[in-house]
Amino acid sequence: MDANTLVVVALIVVVLVIGVAAWVLVKTPDSADLEGSKIRFAAATFTGILLLIIFSIVVYFASPTGPGKEVFSTIVSSLAPIAGAIVGYLFGTRKSPASGDK
């Protein structure tokens, strides 16, 4: 399999996964609870980040001297802060106590 075919196959997989994720988001009822929505949002965000990493790996292996190496190293170095920000934002908020609780 040559490099161009590998990149095209990776793009097809990325588009397919984005399509499936969009279908799941459209089919999810609006009456879902807040915590379930947060978990689905975090899962979708991490899936998107993982897709970026996988695609950059494919581009890097298709042409090791091309721009894939720089993109891959940038994504890997920024992955931990992005993941920490997502988890901290979604699950770090405190619930306000009920008016009857003291």
C-alpha cells in the first residue's frame, strides 16, 4: 500500500467516525440527564482528539520527512493539558447545596 492510499483510507475512516458520532448525537434524546450529557461530551471530545492523533500518525508514516512529524509531536505534547482541561471543566464544578441543607 503506497502512502497516498494510506492517507485516503485514513481520511475515509475519520469521515466515517465523524458521521457515526453525528448520528449518535442527533439520535440522543434531549431529555437525558446532565451527567450523562457531560460524559457523552467528554467521550466525543476525547474521540476527536484520538482521531487527530491517529490521522497524524498515518500522515507521519506515509511521509516521515513531511509535515506529519511536526504535527504529531505538537499534538502529543499538548494532549495532557487538553485532557486535563476537559476533565477539570466537566467534572470539577461543584453542585450548589439544596436550600434546605445546611
